[in-house]
Amino acid sequence: MLTEGDMAPEIQLQTDTGEPFDLKGVRGKKVVLFFYPKASTPGCTVEACEFRDTFKKFEKKGVVVLGISKDTPKAQTTFKVNQKLPYTLLCDVDKKVAEAYGVWKEKNMYGKKVMGVERTTFVIDERGKIAKIFSKVKPAGHAAEVLAGL
């Protein structure tokens, strides 16, 4: 289980455009990394669009915003284009990053136990340490909550 003050686990994934992404490449900047269960679903769309709508405020603070789910680059690209998302989406198809961050968990879905991503946001500082963890996130109002926490 990760806690605030821990080093953020490494991330080496494909982006929504199929390009390689390495978390080390944004060292020196604050990062908001939000895990969401599935692209183009109602709650995830609300959350992603709120980060879109507040994106310029994050940019003014020098913060890199990254969304991450187990979707493929094609699904992420469709989501990004349809919702006009201005930030990078990461594709954790094999769920290794979700597991490393401790967000791949057993969930109760309509009375059934299933494995899935627990909606969680990590704020990573300029040195690569976890500065803040927002667990069991509710999509509506979350981007503003993260912005206020910066």
C-alpha cells in the first residue's frame, strides 16, 4: 500500500497516441495522475471532463495532468477526441501500473465481486514522491478538489 511520502512507482506505458511515456520524463514538475476504470463510461467521462475544464488552471501552476486506465490506445484516443481532452491518457492494458499503485482491487458491482480500478488520484511532487493521495474518488467535483489541494 502506497502512502504519502513514498516514491511514486515507475510508469512506462503507451500514450493515447501510441507513443512511449516514462514518468521520469516529467521529473521536475508536479504531476496529477488520476486512475479511472474505463474510458467513455459515464463517471469516467464526468471526471475526465472536469480535468479538461480546469486544465488551464493546472497548467498555470506548472502541473502535468495524466489520466490512466486499462484501455487500449485506440479506446483512449476515441475518448480523448470525443471529449476534447487536452492532456495525455496512459494505457495500462496489462494493469501492472494499477497494481503497483495499489488501485487494482476487488469491487462490488451490482452485488457481484469483480476486480477493477478503484478511482484514485495521486499528486506526485517534483522529486517523484507522492505528495497527496485521493482515494475512492467521486467524479463530480474531484478536479476542483485536487486543484484546491495543490
